[in-house]
Amino acid sequence: MNDADLLIVGGGPAGMMAGLLFARAGVRTLVVEKHGDFLRDFRGDTVHPATLDLFAELGLLDGLLARKHDEARTLTALVAGRRFTVADFSHLPTARGFIALMPQWEFLDFVSEAAGAYPTFALRMNCEATGALVERGRVVGVTTVTGGRLTARLVIAADGRHSVLRGSAALPLRDLGAPMDVFWFRLPKQRDAENRTTGIFARGCIVALIDRGDYWQCAFVFAKGSADAIRARGIAAFRREILAVAPMLGDAIAAVASWDDVKLLSVALDRLTRWHRPGLLAIGDAAHTMSPIGGVGINLAIQDAVAAANILAAPLAAGDAVDDLLARVQARRMLPTRFIQAVQRTIQTRIIGRLLLDPGAPVSEPPLLLRLLDRVPLLQRIPARIVGIGIRREHIASPEAARH
């Protein structure tokens, strides 16, 4: 007998959301996560309006927003000393007109609790999958780091941007390239009445400040491959470089005492050209690694999980074969993936790449697009819709079985 009808590898946003929805439909679901808890810093924690709508459809939105979070109703950019509003989420046709900035461990813990209300859900922590288990050309489970085997009628690879399953299953990957990497760090701040999340653009680097209430979650964006050179200049030089771009941070920069306080994110932009093979489906970052631009990765991953459940949950619950349905999930989700990655690639090439690779004279004139967005507030709804909702948004259509 199989260990589960559905085995989900990876307890991130895509995996946990899929676990909730498939268990909710009565599918015997096992999620395995290699870590012992969800407490990992500098992970995607922007829960966008379209995702909040999904929780409203599940009757879980109030409970989710009872968790610690901050609300960003606009996104701004600081260029040549001027602040521009880029996106205004307050006008979106959604249940909430803001991005919820919520620590990912809070989000995942909430989804885990909601999934635990169904008797068909199980979560196994400290369980690391090491590869796909293949019999007669079909994936029938996974091998684990302890030498064990877990089997299921279907395996979902939700094990992130460094997915071991997509590699061992030989799913073809297309690398779209990225001109930058990111140093993440935290700085203390006073809580303000309004969220002040912003991006600061200068020749040679970009600093993003995500307002988390009593601290800034900061991203220092620099040319790809330059991390060692920046480190070699020393932490004091790094602090001075940040203050040169973001002087408003002031004495708070002292919180970056050493390189131990700084985490490197090697930015990637890629996608599988085929997300599936018999017995296996990849979703989320395992299917498409997103740039951090717009913070859309977590939301695309969750939309993947919803689409997978909408197409596969009822047949799995009925005991039917689903291999022939896996291509439908990819077909449903490939268009929004390509669209968002195209937008990100354009921004990377035409804005970020030029700033990072041409550290000459300071930026003196904000781009025309920013000036138009600032001059015509109605236009701010366009980037808000692209970031906050995207295209081909998903709605909950998978069934709900009885809870315990």
C-alpha cells in the first residue's frame, strides 16, 4: 500500500497550499519538509491581494490576517531624490486592497493548522527527499536521506528553486538569466502610521526597503557575481555604500555589525519547459524560479497549487488515474508564468541591468514612465493589477470533503 495518495515534497507556500486543498478534497495527502520548522528568514513574505482572495473563498481570510502582518497599500520608488508612487492597490477589485507583509513562517504555520483540520492531511518534518523513485518509466515516490522510500499515486515537486526532484526526474529547464544578486539584511526603525515600503535607484546599486513595522527588511541589489568583491571591501565600506544611496537610514545602519548579518540571494529567472512526467508534477519555484521583482513568486506558487487542485483533486479523491491530466496544469499556468517572467526580464534588462552595470554619473532624470505614473494617479492601477492580481488568476474550484 502506498504511503499516501498524494506525496508533496516541500513545505513552502506551494506545497502547503496544495496540501491544504488536496486534503480538503478528501485526498490522502502527505507533505514532507526537510527542515524541522518553518523558521527561515528572508523568504518570500508578500501575500498579494489575489492570494488574500483565495483565503476569503476558503473562509480563512480573517484567521490569516489575525496573524502578525503589515499592510502595504502602495509601492513607491525614490529616484534622483524624488519619491514616485508606482502602484496603488487600494482600487483593486479584491477583498483587501493591500499586500500583506507576513513572515513566511506565520503564513506556513497558519496553512498547516488549517490543513490539519482534515483527517486526510499529514505533515512530516525533518524528512528530506533525495530523488525520484522510478519504476517502469513512472515516478512512484521518492527516496529519502535516511535511505527510506515513500510511495504515492502522484508526487508533486514543490521543493523550491533548487529542486532535487526536477533534476532527478530529468525535467528540462530553460535559464532566462538575471543580471543581479541581492544582499538581505535587517535594520531597526520606528513604526509609522503608514507603510513606507519603497525602492531607491542609483547608478551601481539599488536598495529596496520593505517596511515591516518596527524594522526594515532591506535588499541591496548589485551586479551578479560581485558579492566577493563587495565583501572584500569590508563591512564598513558596505555600510557607507548603503548610506550613500539611502541616507535616511542613519544610525540604524550600525545594526549591520558584520557579514554574519547579511544573507546572499543568488537571483535566478528560469522555468521548466515541461513540468511533468508520469507520476510527477512540479509547481511553484520548482517549476519556475522568479526574480524578486514585485515579490510575486509566493503568489504565483500558490496559484499553481490552486490550479493543480482544481484539475486533479476530484479525480484523485475518486481513485482515478491522473497522469493524462498533468499537462493541463502546465497549460493553465504557463501563460501567467511567461507573462510575469517577461515583465521581470524587461525590468532587469532595461532598468536594473543598466543601473548596475553603468556606475557612472548619478541618476539625474527619472524615467518618463515614473513621471507619468506620478502625474496621472489612475495609471498606478495598472502596475498594481499586474503585481497584485496578475493574469489568469485562480479561484477555488476543488471540492471539500468532511472535516474530522
